[in-house]
Amino acid sequence: MKPKIVISVLILFLNSIFVFAADPGSISGRVLDKISGEGLPGANVYIEGTAFGTATGLDGSFTLSKIPAGEYELSIRYIGYSIQKVSILIEAGETLNQDILLEEDAASIEEVVVTAQLRGQRGAINRQLTANSVMNAVSKDKLQELPDANIAESLGRIPGVSVGRSAGEANKIIIR
């Protein structure tokens, strides 16, 4: 019985040595526009195939910490720019400094469609403003836009109106 305990303690001891010996490393740097050299805020920086990732700060700076030593592929994405992938080597206990230059890619931005939804709601707002008493109005167009399951759910969005629920779905309208 005692040899098993000794072997178990020895294995735990050796495992703890290897865990503490392999200090994690880190990577820091900036994501910059290739032409202007300005930092790109909010760029996504992550290591492929891992959970390590971050978004850049206002000046384009980033830091990824506690990365196990090894070779990785760093991916950088920013709207309107080409995706950049960089091979990196993280060494135990060291910080790799890596600035990344991104090139604009106008073809990566697809068409943006802007739609107006004000027409019906504008009439409802005008009714509220011209009412002699406190009133809240919602246009039928606005009700159709809402993702609600029924009219009680939609009316529950109006101030002063709450709903009673049965099995998670609104089935009663309560006016306060």
C-alpha cells in the first residue's frame, strides 16, 4: 500500500515542476493602417485555434497574456481591411512585440442598405404631442416591426402597460 502512495506523490510532484517550469508568454503590439500609420481601434486580434483574443484599444494597441510557449498563427481582422495572418513564436516567460500593418480592402465591404421606418411612427408621435391629456400611441407599422408573438407582448412595451403571463407568453394586458 505504501509504494502506491509514494508513487502518487512523486507523480504529483513531477507534474507540478513541469507546470511551474513552463511559464506562459505574451504578445503585445499595435494594429496600424499601412498607409497612414495610424492605430486601428477595435480590430480583432486572436490566436487561431485557441481562446486567446482581444480587441485593440483606441490607439490600436493590444496585449494577449498567459499564452503557453509554442508556435501559433495570429489573425487580425478589421472592417474595410484585408485579413492579416502572422506566424508567431511565443517563448516561455517572454513578451513578443509585434506591430501589424493592415491594407485597406474596399472589395471586402458589401452593400449597405438604409431603410426608413419613421412614416407611421411620426404620426403616432404627433398624436402624442398634440393630445390634451397624457397619451402614448404606437403606429401599426411599428407594431409590425416588433418580433413579438402576440399583441399583448407588443403592448407590454408601452410605458404604463404591463402584461400577465401564462407559460411564458403574455396573455393579459394590465394598464397601470
